[in-house]
Amino acid sequence: MRRSLWLFFLCSILTSSLLAGNAEEYEADQKKELGTLVTPVTGETKDLFEKAQKLFSDKNYKDCKDILTSLVAQHPMDSFIPQARLMLAKVQEDFDVSIAQLREVAEEYDEKPEGRLAQKELGDRFYLADKYSDAVEAYQEFLDKYKKAPEAVEVHYWMGSSYLAAGDTEKAVNEYQKVLDDGKETAWAPKALLGMGNAFFKTQKFSDAENRYLRILDQYALYDELNLVYLKLGETYEMEKKWKQAFAAYETLIDRYPKAMEVSEAQMRVDELAKLHPELKASVTAVATPTVLATATLEPTATTVVPPFVTVTPEPTMTVTVVAEEATPEEVEQDETVDQPVLKSTPFHVQVGVYTKNANVLKVEKAIRKAGYKYYVVTAKREDQAYTLYKVRVGHFTTRAAAQKVANILAKKTKEKAIVVED
């Protein structure tokens, strides 16, 4: 009897050990299969990764890329690899390589912060390259997966801006409204109001545009783009033939923001208005309050909302380099309308291509010249981006139809996918 009990006890111990071992092996296999099995970070690899982070902060993207490439290849299972792969995708000089790596990180680490940030970064990269339909798709996928993420309000803003740039003003306004609904006290709220105003301006709903611009002045006194708001407000008043308010908006911009890039445009408008309406200069002084500027009643608001300090992804820095200024005969078509407004706008351009290598720019420039057109180059680069995007454009057009006509010609003659873009 005792011998039987002893054998039973021994078997129980062995069985438990085997079961425990099998469980550990199963858990390890599952982790390996899911790609989440990590190894401890050694002092050497940790130091190298921290060095790469420092190089990234210092914008030394070449050396950062070399270290990250080596770490990802030699230590694929270390705990820092998701972060390293995301950073590596950001410092790639080739746009297509960067996009491919961001997709991989977004798919493989979709339940980790790195996967979420990679998905947002995809949208940002597409937006910066004027690939608006791709940007919308990437942003929508982000919102489908991470609708409660801290970046969701920002993503709604960029999605709205993508729709606006693509000419879908209705969807743009809807996305901007979501920013106001979910983040009215964030730094994205005044940006959304500005976007809404611009969308209404484009569809000639000038009263609605005026209302949104005035709401920014009323509710977000510390917004860092009030200079642009005053310019857009002045343009809106001109379209409404409210000459006195337009003059006051431009004068306020010139007086309050003398170093802003919009000042030259505002001064030109002031001079033009003064010629057509000499009485304005004597009767209008610069004003700074929406109450004086407004001729329509603002929507009811509570107290003025000052956006709290938040971390905001910097918007792309855009630098325009004009390579050739002479217009070709097809470039500008004037609308034959009676009593045409003083303000004339040429917001449409033909974009022949977007490139990351200057050699490709030179190649397409030759094709454009051969087709009989002049061109200019707009460069776009973001703070955390290793490469510069070169956008080769042609013309300034008053209507999308006029721009599309030239885009069709250039697409045929240059063999590039020429598209129409709008300011």
C-alpha cells in the first residue's frame, strides 16, 4: 500500500513537471509566433540605441540610420526594436522605402504604441507629398483602429485638410467639426475653424467663412496664426464687397504682424482698395477686435477659450523656390463676369511630380521645357524627416478646369502623372 502511494506521488510530481514544462514551451512558442518574444537589452545595444536617438534629435539622420540598420539586423528580438524600426522608417531618404517600412511597423505592432504612431505617420507622409487620397485612407484606418487614441483629434484635422486639398469641402468641414466636438480646448480647434473658413470660402459661402474667422479672433486670442486669419478675413470681406471691413482687417494685419509673410499681400490689397475707394484711408484705422470687424452676429459662445499647452506635431515647413516666372499662354484664364470682385485669386496649380531626388527633378524639368512650359519648385520638409520633397509645378490658375486642361497636356507630353493642386 505504501509502495503504491509512493509511486502515485512520484508520478504526480513527474506529470506536474511535464505539464509545467509544456506550458512554458507553449507560451514561448506563442510569443515567438506572435513576434513578441524579446530578449534582455544588453548594455552595449542599449548604448547604441540611445546614441541613435541622440543622433535623431540632432538631425544627424545618416549616422542614425546606419546604427539603426545594424541594430535591427543583429538584434531583431530586443525590446527596443519596435521603436528602432519606427525611427528607421522616418530617416529613410527614399519616400517609397519609408512608406513600405511604416506599413510593416503599423501591421506588425498594431497593438503597440509604435504601430499606432506608424499608422499616423503614413497619413502625414502622404499628406506632405500631396497624395491626398492615400492620406485619407491611412488616417481612416488609424481612426478605425484607434478612435480613442490621444492623436485622434489631430488625425481628424489632417484628414479634413486632406479632403480640403482634394476639393471635397463637405467632407473636410465634417472632419473639422469633429475636431471642435472632441477637442475644442486643444491647439487643433482654431486650426479646424480656419480650415472650415477656407472650405466655405472656396464654395463661396462667404458669410459662413466670415463667421469662422471671427470665431477664431473671439475665442482663441493666443492662436499663433492670427496673421493668416486677418488676411483670409480681409479677402472674405472683399468678396462680400464690405470694403471698410476688408481695409480694417488688412491694416490690422500690417500693424500687428509687420514681419509676417502675409504682410506683402495685405499691403497690396490695401493699396488697391485705397485707389478704388479713397475715402477708406481717412475713415478706417487698424482694429483688433472681432466686434469692430464683424457685421454679422457671432455664434453664441461662453467665455474665451485659451488653448492649453499641448504637444503638437509641427506642420510641414514649405519653402517656395521660383525657377521661372514667365507665364505661358494657357496658364491664366480670366472669368468673364460682370462686376468682377477686386480680389483675384489663382489658387490652382499643376503639379507634374513629387520627388525625393534632385536628379529626378532635373529630368522632369527638361520634359516640361520641351513641352513649352515654365515651372517652379516647391520644397517640403518636416523636422523629423531625413529627406526633402521636391514638388515640380506649373502655372497659377483661377479655375480648376483651366489647370486641368494644362495638366492633361503635360501628362501626355512628360509621361508623368500631372495633377491639379490647390492652395
